Amino acid sequence: MISTFDEYPIHQTSQPIAHPGSSDLNYYDRYWFAALDHDGEFMIEIAFGVYPNRQVADAALGISRKDEKQHSVLASRRVPADRGADTSVGPIKVHVIEPLRTIRVVVEANDTGVEADLTFRAANAAIEEPAMLQHRDGRLMMDTSRFTQFGKWEGFVVAGGKRTEVAAATTYGIRDRSWGIRPIGEPQPGVPGSAFEVFWIWAPVYFDDCCAHFGAFEDRTGHRFYTNAAVLPVYDTSADFPLVEEPGLEHMASLDHDITWVKGTRRAAKVETKLTSRSGEEYNIELEPLLRFYMQGTGYQHPEFCHGTWQGELAVRGESWDFADIDPLEPRGLHVQQLCRARMGGREGVGLCEQVVYGLHGPSGFTEFLDGAS
């Protein structure tokens, strides 16, 4: 099937661009965005994904505020025939204004009461992360590429009957783009696999003059099978930085972390990290959570509206949660991202810390599949 992007010399296989290089049902291509208020008043999360081998596209925007309430709009549709030309799912649309520099996300007025118009302007080059490759029970589970980028947001969000103004001077942004194979949608057929366990921590951090970024996957013993960490400079405008091969980007040689958990949960109360560069320089970063966002609000592990699941030709729904009503050890309470006050030496900034822990993890003291911290 020919689409508009076949006009460009960008093919990676002998097939048209509309045909993924893999026939795996779990092939995906996704945007993810976060907007963080400097003072911890609100955080906004956005997801937009296509799953061409499942013929599904979905998107969501959610906001949590200091009143500890979260509101989301989620939408799903049949994947468009021309995925590059049509980047919309119901009322939600992603506009690539200038690749790797400026992105606009719009949520048109709809019955859920959630509406938005937000523009992201990058502050530095995209960081290409190491590829993720993981097998379980002999089956390929993850084979993905991803980049992360920092910037500022401006615009507005209306949700829960309240309008939130988003100012570039005080709203820090992180986004990523990822694609490849990862578990999505309904389980694939065949013999059931072993119990799903994961320990994942991921934390992009934004200071006035630099950004830091780290992430790690570990097994139940604490053995780390994926690590990524880097530091890079911040530029005054999105026109100032090079699109590729950022000269100031420094990849770290090692990453150490120490997490203090909120009692009875698997949510971090404090995160201390030490990044060591290849030249031996150390970056000690402390993260203090101020506000959280439950990732189910953008479709992650959602019991009915999970990424890549068929909801019909078009489905749009709204959700509102009160944090007090969420059990921290039920599925929607486990996968969280937290807006954090970040400190590194004399610097103070804003960070985002994602944690998701299913199953045992010896270093954290988790000895059962879903026990909380003691």
C-alpha cells in the first residue's frame, strides 16, 4: 500500500513505508510527552501510538493537579491508511511543526470536557538511547529504539471544569519517540509464559543550564540488564542546537541509584543517583517527588483501554480519579510518573521519575509479587 511518505528516499525494507519491517503483532510506533510545572502545581501526560499489525491507533491526554485529582481523555480508532498524513485519533492530533524542534498537540472540544492546545519547543538535541532487546521464555519481548528530548511547553488544558494555563517560562517538557516491538494489546496466543516481572526506573531531569537523563531495567536480584545515562547542555532557543551529533552530549559510564519507598507502596519517596562520566566526573542527583500521575490515564496497563486494543472504528472516553480512591498496590496504582524537585550540587531544577515494579526485587525488599515497602 503506497502512502505519501513513499515519495521520500527513506525506505528501510523492500516494502512500502506502510508495511512494518516486522509482522509481529506487538510492533508499535509511539509519541509520549510530559509537561511539568516548576512549582509542582500540575503535570500533563500525552501518549499517541499506532500498531499497524493490529490495525489500531490510540491517543490520550491527562492532567493531574495539586488537588490530587487526575483527568484524562482517551481515544482509539482503526489505524489510518496514510499514517504520516493523518496523525489524529478522534479529538486528539499531533502536529509536527518542525521535526526535532517544534511539536503541537491539540485536543479539540469533546464530550469528555478535556480540551487542550499545547506547543513543545525543544531546548536541546534528541538523545538516542541504547536499543532495548529482551527475550522471555525464548520469545522476543522487546526490540525497540527510542530517543528522548527536553524542552518547554506553552498553551492551555481544560479538564475537570478548570482551565490550566501553561507558560513556557515555568513549564518544563520531556518527550520521547519509540518504535519497534514491545508487549501491547491482548496477549499473543500460544503456551503461557512465565510470570511477568519488571523493575524499571527512568528519570529525565531539567536544570537551567543542563539536562540529565538516566534509566535502568533490573531483574529480581538487582542485576541490571539495561542502563542508559547522559548529560547535555540547554540552549536558549530551539533554533540554536544541532539536530544531530550534539557536541556537548556526554554519555555516562555508570549509574547507581538508591530509592526510598513510600511505606505500603511501590512508589518512590526519594531517589538518589550517582552518574559517573567516562572521564570520571560524578553527577549526584537527588529527586524529591511533589506530584504523581497514574500512567493508566494515558492507556498504560489500562484494564479496558490498553494500548493497541480494538475499541471499534472510533471510541472516545473520559476518566477522572481522586488519588485517595486508588489502592497503591492495584494495577493502576503501580505504574506512576512523579514530578520531582531535582537537586544536583548547587543546581535546582525539575525532574520526572517513572517507576514500575511488578514481582520480586531483592534490593528494594519486595519479596512477593505485589507487596508494599515495609
